[in-house]
Amino acid sequence: MKTAVVNILSLSLCLAAPAYSFVFPGSQVATRQKLKTDILQISLDTDRGLKASPEQKAELQKIFKKLERLNPTKSPLKSNKVNGDWSLEYTTSDLILGKGGFPRVGPIVQKIDTIALEAENSELVSYFGLKVPRKVTASLEPQNNKLVNVQFKRFSLGPLGFDAPESFKGFLDVTYLDDDLRLTRGDKGNIFVLTKMGKN
């Protein structure tokens, strides 16, 4: 049970590219598109980072930083684009990926609502072949236009639920946001690549 709680907490500390017309080679939009394609391909090739080699990790970090410098949304937390369901495509967090533990089945989803100042992370985990849903809810407290404090509220493991201790908190720094891609840095030093769900 302790391991399950730790794994649920790690999930909480943890969403494809749009079509553009008349994009000229060398333009900022074209550069951004190429970087987005590359970062999502590495994410796919490495199973969200679970099987990433040191070389792949280094390359993704380089692309991540380049995209941050091309962020088209300067105040992500004030943009409605940040709201909705996001699918985790890549992370450096072994705990969130379940490395060495029980495998995640399907998407790892983060829902953000900056109007209600709420967030919810959910996933499906296979325990010896039995698929069990896990979820954590949290309240959000924006510190500026891109950094938000996260106070975890309640954890759920299948039919079981329990309140989170007051000490369970962190932050998320949204460093890139467009219509369908979000890059985030967490308080543990991990990075997250997410794509917007329901865009197709």
C-alpha cells in the first residue's frame, strides 16, 4: 500500500502538431513545427522516456530548451489554451513512468482548470494483469503568469480514496504552450512533454 501511495504521489508531480498554411522554410513557425515533430518522435520511440538511452535523453533536452525559447504564449496561465485534458508523452521522472514497478496502461492524463483553480491526474495501472485506475486531485495557486503552486487534495486507488497530507505539495512551471503542445518543468527538476487531448 505504501508503494502505491508513493506511485500515486509521483504521478501528481508529474498532452499532434497543428497544420499551418504557407509556412516558409527558415521561419520561426517552420522551426517550431520541426522541433515539435522531433520531440514527439523521440517521445514515441522511447515509450514516454521509459526506454530512453542517454543519447536520446540528451537530444530531447536540447529540443525542449529550443522550444522554450520559441514559446508563442507568453502568459500560459492566463491563456485558455492551458485548460483541458493533456496526455503525458514524455517525462524524466522514473516514478511517474513506473520504471521498475507496475506498468501504466494507456494514457497518463492531466486535467487543468485555471478558472476553478483545480487539477486532476489519472492513469490506469496493471497490477499482475488487473487494471486499476489511480487518480489525484489538487488545487492550484498561480504565482505568476507561468508558475503555479500545486496542493494535493485527494488520492484514489480503485475504489479506495484518502485525503492528502498538507505537506504534499509542489509546483509546475509552464515554459511552452500552444494549441496542442505543453512543456512543463516540475519542482523535482523533471521535465514533462504533454499533448492536448481531443484535438482530432
